[in-house]
Amino acid sequence: MLLIPSLVNNFNLAMAYQSSEKDITDDFKMQRIGNFLSCASRGDRVGLNMMLREGISPNVQDYDNRTALHLAASEGHASIVELLLHYKADVNLDDRWHRTPLTDARLYGHRDICRILEVNGGKDSIMNSPMTVRYEEDAKEVNIEISEINSENSEDIEQGVFGKSKKVKWRGTWVVKTKIKRQIDFPVKMVLSANDNTRLRELRHPNILQFLGSIKHDGKMILITEYLSRGSLDDILKKKIGLDLHLALRFALDIARGMNYLHHHKPCPIIHNHLDPKNLLQDEGGHLKIGEYWVQMLYELHPNQESQNSGIVNKHLINKGRDIQSFGLILYQMVEAKYIPDMIHLKSLDFQMTFNTKCPARIQQLIKQCTSNVRCRPGFSYIIDTLEEVYSTLGKPSCIW
């Protein structure tokens, strides 16, 4: 009889071990899929081909049922499209919006890719339709039930400036649950309205954090976003170790491309207002994604704020220049191994920026332009062109991050 408790304990330990082993296996699979899709999105033919040769399916899908073929078609990577078709990728899989790769190629004007897909049997599921979310159906998908969140083995993580975040599981996948504050006071006093949370699922770009849905529970708003395990840019900058120039410029391009997408969003541009190393997160492929871009979409002016001078308030809410200045300060920290704590509350440049001889003159000039008078700051399209121009003149990277 004394053996029975021992057997039960051994059985429980075995089951716990199997459960832990399954979690590790699932995490590895998700990381592998994330790496694969990231390669397709940024046009990494070598990395993609290596994973395909190792046996990964060309038809794996992300949270929105988008395949590598969808991403390559959207980004205009014709060679990636051809490679995926060579490995028998399904040319007509639908994503969550019922769009095929051909639909995306047409939407973004990549005619060469349209021809490749058509020759291989590609069909346009929604001919010439705009990029919109079907609100009645999508609202159900966006609003997640609290019962779907599995908090077993959850842990607190830092993923931005606003709200408290936890790593949890949703439908078997690690995600991030963030409780949003009811009120924020910077740059102006704003209160949570959450009228536009459905629109957030419509946003998609390789360099912005993927919004998955929201939960309304006990009068609070909880956002569910993708989980990126490699931490934030802030974690790197706090070490005050100079980044390899190749890596610094690659990170800068990631940020600039994501911000350019937000600033040119239709019908209304999305102003971040809170760009900070803490909400710049690193994916499994080593690229940065922008988080907390949803503040403008989830908050509205505090009633007391509306009585103030509307011109002053609007200057804070629609000022792209603030995002550009924040970008310049982040680029400065990366290339000069500097760290500006609590950068988000920095109201003025009360320090002298100095540069070492290793920083290219063109990058020094760009940083000064971004942090100069607001009327003289360049747009992100110009910033991208400048960074790409300088990056192309560099030799091979001396190290891999």
C-alpha cells in the first residue's frame, strides 16, 4: 500500500515532464515558422531555401493564415515567389481576409509577381477590392474571451511603456497579454475609448508588432499581441555596448520602414507619439518590430483637455515630427553606444550630441536633421533612402548579432 503514493507521484512527474516537453516542442515549431515567414517577408532567399531543404512546409501560416507566398507577394520579392512555387507552395491559399497571394500582389502593384502567379494557376479571390476588414465578422474574431487565455507558466515581461504585460498562451500559442491604462498623461491627457480596436487587426507590416485581439474584462481593456522572445532594443542599449554599424543601420531601417508604413496609412496616418527603445522588439530573425502604435487609435482626449486651445492639442496628436525626433535619438544611441533613460519623457535636447570618428558623416548629418527644428525634419521616406544609400557602401558585416 505504501508503494501507491510513490507510483502516483512518479506518474504525475512523468505527465508534467511530458507536458513541459510538449511546450518546448510547440515553442520551437512556432519559432521555426516565425523565422521562415520572416525570411520570406524580407527577401532572404538563402535562409528560406535552407529551411525548405530541411523539410519545412512552404504552406505554414501565421496568426492571420498568411503564408510565405502571401508575404513575398505583398513585399514584391519575385525570386522568393519563384522559389516557393518550385517547392510546390499552394498558390491559392486564403488568408483571414480571404485574400490569395495574387490578390496581394495586385493590391501592392507588383505586376511581375502577378504574371508569375497567374502562369502557375493563381486566382484573385477579391478582384480589385480595397484592404478593409469585414467589421461584423471580424469583431467576433477581434474580441477574445478571457476563458481562452491560459495563464499556466505565465511570466511578467517588459514590452513597452504603457500597461503591464504577461506572457500567456492563447489557442496553444505563446502571446502577450497587456492590461491597458484607463488614462495616460503624455503628451496630452487622454482617456481610453477603444472604439477602433477592430481596425488594429487590419494593420500588417513586417516591422510592426502583430495585434491579435482584445479582451474586455471587469471594465478593463486587455490587448493580445504576438510574443517576441528576444526582448527589446532597450535591453541592448542599456548595456552601452556599441553596435556593429551594419546592425545599427539594419535596426534603423526596420524602424524607419515600420514608421513610414504607419505615417502613410490610409485614410488617416497613424502617429506613434511614444516611439521608444522599450517598444521596439526583436523577432526571431533579428529584426525590430514597432509596438504601442495603437495609442492614438485606442485613446481620445480627456474631457477637460478639449476645453484647452485646440491648436496646442492637435499639435501633439498629429505631429509626425515628434516621431522623427524620437527616431533620431534612437539612431544616435545605437551608433554611439549612448543610453538615454526614460527617453519618452525627454522634452528637449538638454545635452550636446557628440560623435566618434567611426560614425559616417552622412549618418551624423541625418541624426542632426531628425533632431533639429521640427519644420526641418525629413520624412521617413527620405530617411529610408539615406540609410539604404549608406548601408550599400559598407563592406560585409564584421559580426552577426
